[in-house]
Amino acid sequence: MTIKNISKGTRWLALLVGITLSSSLLAADEVRTQKIPTDKKWSERMALTVMQQSPQAWQMMHYKLLASPKWDYTYGLVLYSFQKLYLKTGDDRYLAYGKQYVDQMVDKEGNIKNYETENFSLDHINNGKLLFLLHEKYQDDRYLKAMKTLRNHLEWQPRTRSNGLWHKRIYPYQMWLDGLYMGTTYWAMHAAHFNEPDAVFSDIAHQFILIEQKTRVPETGLLLHAWDESRLQQWANKETGLSPYVWSRALGWYAMALVDTLEVFPKDHKNHDDLVKILNRLSDALQRTQHESGLWYQVTDKGDRYGNYLESSGTAMFAYAMAKGVRLGYLPGQYLNVANKAYDGIIKGYIEIDPANNEIYLTHTVGGTGLGNKPYRPGTFQYYVEEAIRTNDPHGVGPFILASIELDR
């Protein structure tokens, strides 16, 4: 099976719809004649493509057709990669692109527009990662106030009886792997930046340890998407509370959260080695499920089961996490080879280039995926493989830029 020949049945229809929508949106724009330089690395080529297609960052969610900026985790994901690109290259354009978005969302008093703490959504914490560099560089206290608002949110986030953070208020007693990237990593960054007490880092480590204990499949070492302590959800196993399938992007969120947290986590803390061991266990399990192309399947451990396909965002996340884990000294060097193989698979199979202007397109990224809510998402195999596939979706673009920087490709 080749990389491009991986979708079956209804997958082709979903892909066709995604491509058609993307093409129609681009056709509606003015013709873009400025060519993206091909002598730059993939990170900059992707960033310049995004900036050219979406002059304002909030416009990058093309398929949602938003009329105004929104405080959404996907912007934090992509624009955090832009900040890393700014630090790598020194090119102010990448920092300014994200600053424009933040300044649209954080008013002069430091209030975050359309943000309500009482929704207790960990997704709404992720954008806070953009505030550290902006405050450091511009010494504008409105960024500091917004940082403190998000930190206070975490103080009151509802918890399971075992002291794990709920993913959202509308998802009671549920922990999702996604939430470790959205909320816990920001928490660690804030704790390190402001020298919070040792007990805070213990609580942060507990989130990683608890969800691994609850969701890890002993036979494979992979982690299931989510856990419902109450066992009330339709998707939850009535005995364990676990969701039934392993989803690559959920694993990717968790893997990225581990390395980003370890980057700021005190090395002399009692739980530091626990996080390193979790990262190694997960990386070992992922290496054993990597496809010969270098990519990973949407439903990670179900191979070429009818409808399953090789997915780009989870693959980029794994490449980033493994490469960074090696650089930080927490993973053996062999995982750099795994990361490069994954990255090669993306470049060879899932990157397309517009010959008219050299814009690049990352394909085969699954759109927003979750559990529960309305309409109800049941967490079945069919649900995961039938979610819309998108091109240059922020869920894939951000990790692709991060992996490109980390691998210096």
C-alpha cells in the first residue's frame, strides 16, 4: 500500500469534499502572485504560505468562515510555532503575525475577549503560551494580566475524585489526552516562569501520571483517547470508563505536552524521572506501530482496517516530540531516526506545492475530533475514520512547523 493510496470507501468522499471546499475558498480570494521562496526550510515555507493565504492570523480557519477573531486553541498551536520560528530565524514577521492576533483578543486592560472562565475549558488555556514571549519582549502588563487570568482558571478547574483536571465543564469527570497539552503544559510554563512552589509541580506531574495509569493499554503500551471516571458516557466502558480506541492526534497532544513540560520541569523534582519514563514508554510503543512509510494511522493500532488511513497531524506531533526528546536528553538517539523517518513520510506523501506561487499544502489532516457533545460523538472506529479530512488545517500546520524547526529540515 502506497502512502497516497490509503483511503477506502467513504474516506475518498470526505477527502474530496475537503479539497473542493479548500479550492473554492482559494478561488474566491484574490490571485496570489507572490512566490514563496523555495530556498528556505520547510518551516518558513509553510509559515509564509499561511501568512500569504491569511493576512490576519484569525482567518486561517478557512473552513469555519469566521467573521471575527476567536480565542481558540488552534491559533495558539500555530502561532506558538511561529514564535519558535521567530526565535530560530530572528525574522520579526513571524512574531508580529501572532502579536496582531493576540492584540485583537486581549484588550488594553488585559481582558480576553469572549473568554469565560466559568466554562472551565482546558482548550481555552492553550493560547496563553503566546503571552510569555510577548510580555518579555514588550513589557506590556496586559499580557501579564491575561496570563494570571488563565492561571487562576486552573486553580478552580473542576477535578475528578482522583484529582485529575476535567477537560471541560461540559465533559464532567472526564480526562482527555488532549487536555495535557491544552492546560497542563501552560501550567508548567507559568509555574517555572514565576517560581511556583514544589507542590505545584507535583500536581502537574500527577496529571500526566494519572491519565497514563488509567488509559494505557498493557498489550501495546499505547494510550486510549479518554477516561470517564463516572462511567456515564455512552462512549465509556461501563467497568473502566475508558474510550474504546487509540487516536493518533490525542497521543500526539500527550507526547508534545510531555516534552514541552519536561523542558521547564525542575530536574531535581521527585516526579521528573516519572515523566521521562512515561515519555520513553510512549515512544517505544509508537516506534512499534509506525508504518513503513514513516507515518502513523488515524486509529493508531488498527493498521489497514477498512477505512483507516495514514494521518499527518499525529505523525508531525510524534516527529516533533521524539526529536525534541532526543535533543533534551530524555530519549535515546535512535528516536531521532524515527522522527526523521516520519518527517520524510510527510514530505514525500503529504506535501503538495502550488506551481503558480510555490505555496505548500499539508494534506490528510483530520479536522476537529472529540467525544460526546452535540451532535454526539461516540468514539467508535467509524467515527474516527469518517471525520472530515482537511488541507492546511491548523491541527497539522502547527506541529509540522514545530517538527521542521526541531529537525532543522
